[in-house]
Amino acid sequence: MKRLPILCFLIWLLVLAVPAQGQEFRWLAFGDSITLGNYDFDELGGYPGRLNDLLNCSPGVCEVFNAGDSGEKTFQGVTRIDGVLDDDGPFDVMMLMEGTNDIFREYSVETMVTNLAIMADKAQIRGTETVHASIIWYHPDGTWGTSKDDEVEDLRDEMETLAAASDRYFVDIWDVLCPDSHPDVHGHGQNQCFNRHYSEVPETDNRGHPVGSGYTMMAAAFYDGLNAAPIPGVSTPTSPAGVTTDDRPLFEWTRESPTDATWYRFLVEDDLGVRSDLWLKASIFCDPTTCAYQGFLPLENGDYSWRIQGRNPAGSGSWSADTDFSIQLDVIFQDGFESGDTGAWTSAEP
């Protein structure tokens, strides 16, 4: 079990002391014009609109929010993402796919990876889980030819490594839409795939945006990635339960089976309402079977209940049953000074 010192700054980074999301599950598609899509010719709005349909989303149930920005480089995304997360959120999951314009401007892969990691960390401290994605191939008939293939492939490898190191999902769009080494999902070779699924005017679209069928392939890849694991089952709170004299009890629960949750929503209530509503990252607070979290703010004497809910990129599971507990702290003056028995007390003037 991972036990970390209870430091306010550390808790700010790892425990998300922000209001947790409501029951509507929201995905954020963040990227450049390939995410934005071409609304002039594609009313579905690129892969986010198609993914919204695949997920069978409807208002109040779920939504895929398109936050693509044409021409954006990753360093610009680092600046823009705060406003999107704060003004258009909250979001449960962010699908992060960016870097095409960086390669076009010959920024290094290392710079792109650093910027993408910063964006993912900014999402994490707001309770938004990131799904990293590789970028698509450049159109081989475009102005830039195939000279950027090495950079596109290097970025793909680095994004997979970053996702694994950060305990995040990775969706390999690079290998789905016109791979160079094997047929695509429809059995097309790379050149045939480009002709069918990319813009037909590469002389004016020299980086290569997908047409509708290409966006459909991208949406299917994200859909499969988001559903790589089932929605989490129900966890079981184990302690505290009953009476405790600890004003900062250690909250422990048994993980769902199979252990698919990557985050947990943690809720503590009393008669006055919600006392804690936080997101806890499973890789920090859990081992393979159990989880533990100790709050850094003490609770007063009183009666409480708490529950837990698992979440991963596929969606939120059901809440656990409410578990009741009571805080009963020793009162310093209960049997002495307050009762009038002051024999054990002395005083001294300074």
C-alpha cells in the first residue's frame, strides 16, 4: 500500500480538492484542427462528433466536447488548456492528440512530449483523466512529402511511453489510419487508404486532414480505447465504521473486481451536508486489492457517512453502499474544570 506524507502541497497535487463532477459523464477532445474537424463540409464535426454518436450520448447522460483549435502548437495548448478546463468543464476524461503543427514547424519531439505532459498534469489536478493519442500520418502527396514520417513515428513511440509511465490510456491513431507496415482496418494499403480517407486536395492541405470516413476510423479507435476495460464495479468500504476516537481516520476500501478503476470519487457527509468530495488516483492510493486515504483536515465530534465510486475512461461505476461512523473525541475538561473540580489545576503568574 502506498502511504505518503500528509502535506498540504502534496495533497493539492494528488487529491483533487475541487467539487466532483455530476452524473453526466463528459469527455474532452483537445487538439488542433484535426480534432476540430471541418464543420463547413462535415456536419458531424470530426472524430469527436462521431465518437459522441458511438457512445450514444444524450444531454444529461454523456457528452464529447470538441475543443480543437486550428493551427495550434503544443506550447499554445499549454496556455489554452486552463481556460477550456475551467470555463467549459468539468470533464471526466480528456483525449489529448496534438503535435502535427509542431512537426510542421520543426519543433523537437522532446519539446512536444514535455508540453503534452504539462497539459495532462493540468487536467489531472482538476480531476480530469487523460487519454494520450498518437497523431496521424502526413499525406504523402502533400508539400511536405514523407520527410516528416520519422518525427511522426518518434512522437508516437514517445506518447506510448509517456502514457505507460503516467498510468494513462494510450490510443494509437498512428497505427489505425493508414499505417505504413500493414493494411488498415478495412484492408487498404497506405496509398489506397490515403486516397480514400484523406483530403482529396493535398496541394491545399499539405499536412493532410481526414475526410468523413477517416474521422469515422479515428472515432472507432478512440471508442475501442475508451472501452479497453469495462466500467468499474462496486467497491466495498471497510473502515472507518462504527465509533472511532481518531479525528483523522484512515479511510480504507476493497477494490472492485476486476480492478478497473483508475480514479475514485470519495464522499463524506454529515447532517449538515457534504464534508469532503474529492477525486483520488488509484495508482497513488491503492495496491492491487485495497485502497487507503487519510484526510489532512480533522473532523469534529459527530456522526458521518462515506462512500466511494470508481471511474475510468469508459465511465463511472455505481456508488458503494453508505458506511456510517462516529467521531467521539475525549473532551479535555469534561470531568474536571467544567464540573467545578479544580483541585488538580494550578496557576502561575508570568
